[in-house]
Amino acid sequence: MMELWFVIIAFLWTGYFVLEGFDFGVGMLAPFVSRGPAEQRQALNTIGPVWDGNEVWLISAVGAMFAAFPAWYAGMFSAFYLPVALVLVGLIVRGVGLEWRGKVDNTFWCDAGIVAGSALPAFLWGAVFADMLFAGAAAALAGGVFSLAVCALHGAVFLALRTDGPVRRRARKAALAVAAVAVPVSVLAMARLEMTAPALAAVAALAGAVALIWRAREGWAFAATAGGIVLASVAVFLQLAPMPLPGLTLAAAASGPYTLTMMTWIGLITLPFILLYQGWTYWVFRKRVLVPAT
């Protein structure tokens, strides 16, 4: 039961990284692929219907950690109190920017908040998980740069997939430019994970995304960047499985058998609803977003 809940938590974190990853990327890149307010709205409208729903995965992942592995939850969020607090600040600032920019005349501060509120969590989550694996400032910095670059690449590909016209063309160019950093950094970051099979496959998927976006195959490119994030997450959680924090094993961190059993029944009921909701949302808003009429 303990191992099952570790897999569920890994799944929830991975879903969060894949879905919020392109949210963060779009937030960071929207001002740079847009020319004028109409194109800026077009870019941000690609994540408008889904960004807040994607954060459900973070809430679910953290809640599952709290219930299934309270010692891991307490140790992680105590040791990384400041970066996690800054993540929350970034998410709040980004949310305020997205909600307010259509209600104010001067959108500069909203747009700046969206960029900063997207870049900060994208960097800090990578830094936190890298520091859990390889304690030290250098490892945290490398992990942060890796996650920031991959989110930017993921978001650029998503923009190319979901828009049309000039924004789509600029998004493809942005993806190729970001890939010049993201792919080499991914090689260095995955090398720290001893180049396991998932780590090698993650690098290959990200490199394949570059070739696909070059050929304007945005759908397959997005699948490749998403696959790269999934595989990188698998590599990370495989390293965390025996000992999620230094000196703390999964067995020592886990709740009692009764708690885990009750959680399993609750998870079997609630998790399908989360997946159905997410799937329905993306199906409804699957079409390309055009420049809104002025």
C-alpha cells in the first residue's frame, strides 16, 4: 500500500509539471511572441480556460503527501519553506495578473506579474527537487535552470499548437531559440541522475521535439515535450523512492496501514473525476485560438 501511494504521488506531481509546465511557459513567453494587446490576449487566452484547473494537481499532490507520508511532507516543506513560500507568491501574483489584466486600462503591471509569477515557480520547483536529490546550491541551481528552460520550451510549443497567424510563427521561432538552452541543460541535468533509461529517454524526447517543431508538427512536438517532462519526473522519483529525504525512508515516512487503506478507497473514487474533468476541459477548448476582435 505504501508503494502504491508513492506511485500515486509521483503521478500527481508529474501531471502538475506537465500541465502547469506549459502554463508557466506561456506566461513567460506571451509578451515576447505578441505584437500589441490583441495578440497578447490571443496568447494568454490559450491558457485562460485551464490554468486554474491545472493547479488542482498541485493541491492533490501536496494533500496526498500530507496524508500518506506526513514525515516526508513535514520534512520537505520545512526544509524548503522559503522557496515554497515564494512559489505560492508567484502563483498568487500570476493569478491576479491573469484575472485583472482584462479589467484595467494599463496592463503593464499585470503582464509583468504574469511573467514573474510564471518564471519563479518554474525555476523553484526544479531547484527544490534537485536539492532533495543532491543537496547543495549548485545542484539546486542546475535543477532550477533545467525546469525553467523546459517549461519555456513546453510553453512555446503549446503556443504554436494552440494559436494561428503571426503568434504561431513567432512561437515556433521561440521554441527553437529556447531549445538551444533547454536541450544542453537537460543533458547536464539528466547526467546527474546517472543517465538511467528514463533520463536518457527524456533527453531524446526533448531533442525530438526540436526536430518536430522545426517541421511545424506542433501536435507531435507537444507530445514530445510532455513526454520529456514525464520521463524526467520518472527518473527523479525513481531516485527518491528509497529515501525521499536524507535519512528518511519511505517506510519511516508513511502513515499507518489503516490510513493508507482508507486513502486508497477515497482515491479510487476521486481520482477518476479529476481525470475526467481535465479531459473534458481540454476537449472543449481544443481549437486554435485566433486574434480576438477589437
